[in-house]
Amino acid sequence: MVNFEDFEKLDIRVGTILEATNFDKAKRPAYKLKIDFGEEIGIKNSSAQITNLYSLEELAGKQILAVVNFPKKQIADFMSEVLVLGTYSKEGVVLIRPDKKVDNGDKLG
């Protein structure tokens, strides 16, 4: 069972995807994302298995939510620095996003 103090340890922030590219070396289909989390956190990289529902062209400019305080994870030749959040649906992963434009770096509270 997780308690509220455990949840508070997660640093979940809003970021804007600047760039998305194919991640050909990933074991499962994925994109490499470059995400801007604002001045405090900066630009971070992430690998995301969201190829079923999102094209590369539509990702730039989308705001997303991500956990920014997990340890970095090496995936093939790429270092993923944040965990982009999404829900698992029948069709694939659906990104968790604010429904209004907010500042990069805003914290989930």
C-alpha cells in the first residue's frame, strides 16, 4: 500500500515536447523525445513507447506530464532522463496532458 508521503516523493512536472525522433535501437517501437521543463529543470530526454497513437509530426509542441526525479535509465545507446506518463489503452499508450496550456515546469499538486 502506498501512502501520501510516498506520492509526495514523486516530482511530476509539465513539459513541452520540442522534438521527437524514431528510436530504431529500442527493443519495442519507441520515440526519442526532447522535452522542455522550463528554467528550473531544463531540457531532458525521454524514450516513450507511444508509436501506436502518435506520429512524430504531431508530438512537437504537445505538453505532457513526466516524473523528473527518477534515476536516469540507459536504453540501448540512449539515456532516458524522465518518465513520460500515459495510460495503457487497448489501442496503445495515451499521453497524460494538461487540458489547458500551462507553464513548463509547473508541478502536479
